Amino acid sequence: MAVSLSVATAAASLPIAFQLYLPEDWAADPVRRRKAGVPEGIGFSTKPIIALMQIEEALAAGVPAGVVVADAGYGVDTRFRDVLRVLKLDYVVGIQGATTVREADYKPLPPKPYSGRGQPPRRLREPPGEKPIAVSDLALTLPDSAWRKVTWREGTKKTLASRFAAVRIRAAHRDTQRQTLRAQEWLLIEWPKGESEPTKYFFSSLSADTPIKRLVHLAKLRWRIERNYQDLKQEVGLGHYEGRGWRGFHHHATLAIAAYGFLVSERSPIPPSARRWTITTARIPKSFIARGSPAQA
């Protein structure tokens, strides 16, 4: 399993970072590491941490900042969202129904009065009776007027549309251990007609005046990345690697992504894309020596 970062539009997407995820027991096993050729500096990192490193490296390389879109495997990680805010990046990320929130106008109690002993209390306190609520429960309390039909794109057989509600909330994860109130953000909920309960939930840090249609468009943009990964596997062989080496795996992925980038560039002027992507050729360092070159001897 790999963690990747893609740049995406409604017309196409392209991975710009790709790293194999090592489970903790794998990363801590010296025998396995040696056989697979895992570099010394690579230790265990969670998938959200790897993704954050990829995002920071992309920003440092001059990749234009955009809205970060991710599934619930990343969106439920509070630290992932907090770091995106520190990086001044907006996001629309999936979350699980059990994720808890508070009302947008929630006002915690101030820290306990200082007793004169030890460190002064700094944590905010939860008012009596004001417990956070799971987003799945919150969705069931919304009135019918909160839901509206939103169309986001044309599918292969029909126009894709569903019912959505967008509510301003504050995430509640461990907020009683904080010294400051969490910022307001959007909770976007999808409840398709005919379903007995909502099916998907998202958090978004976009501004309070963001139209619900834009929230839905960004939440659904991940279909483009998933579709392009199908193409990467079927058309240029991304999924065909059968080796067991760290370096070989990443070389294979790099070549597959480079080939797919060429296809994206060639397709983009053709309707309905009709917009060419600009791909800049990287300069090869003068000190570079290709593997197997006589100059290595």
C-alpha cells in the first residue's frame, strides 16, 4: 500500500508524490528491511504523517497551493487537519459518522480559578450538560429544510446528484484538553434519497460564505483521482510490479507515473478536457551518474 499526493482538476489528476507505507512491525524488523533494501532514514510513519510530509515537500518545491481533498482515513486524524490549518491550506476531508462535534456558537467555561499552588489551570471546561454529539446523530436532528439536492457532474449513464446538508460546527475531539476554542468549520452530510440514514460525512475549513455546491464539488473530486489510478494500473502497468525491493517499487511507480503524465498532457487538448496541462521538464544535475554507467566503476 502506498501513500500518494496528486494535483487534480475536474478534467484530470496526476500523482506528484508516491511512497510505500510500511506497517510498524515491518518497519521495526531489521531482517525484512535489509532484504527489501529499505533506506536507513525510513522509519515507521502513519499514512497521515506521510501525506503531510508530501504536502510540505510539494509546497517547498513551489507547487501552487490548493484545497486538500482526502478520504476518511486521513480526515479523522485531528493532527492531520490541524497541520493543514498551520500550513494555511483549506481542506475538504471525509470523516466517520462517530466523529463528534459541537454547535458553532459553543462557548466553553474558562479554566478553573487558580488555587495559588502549582501551575495555573489553562484548559477550557465543558459546561454542565453540553456533551458533544456524533455527526451521525446530528444529521438525524436536522429539519427537512436543511437538505437540498445538489448535482456535481455528468456520469456515464446519468447526471450524478444527491441530497446534502451543510452545517457550521466545531470539531470536539479532546477540546477539553485545549487552551483555545477550535475554529468553526463546515460539516457536509450526504443522505441519498431512499437511504435510511446518511452515507457520507465531511469536514471543511472553507469560509462560512462558501456555497454548498462548491463543498460538494470538492468532496466529490476524489472520484477523479480514483479513476486516474484505475488508468494508471490498467494502461501503464502501475499495479504490475512483482518485485520485493524498496528501490525497485519506487522506480516502477516513477516510470508509470511519468508515462501517465505524458498521456494526460496529450489528452488534455481533446474535448471535453480542452485544456492543456503544462508539464515542466526537470533538469538533470551535472553530478548525476546513471546506475550501470561505466562512470560508476
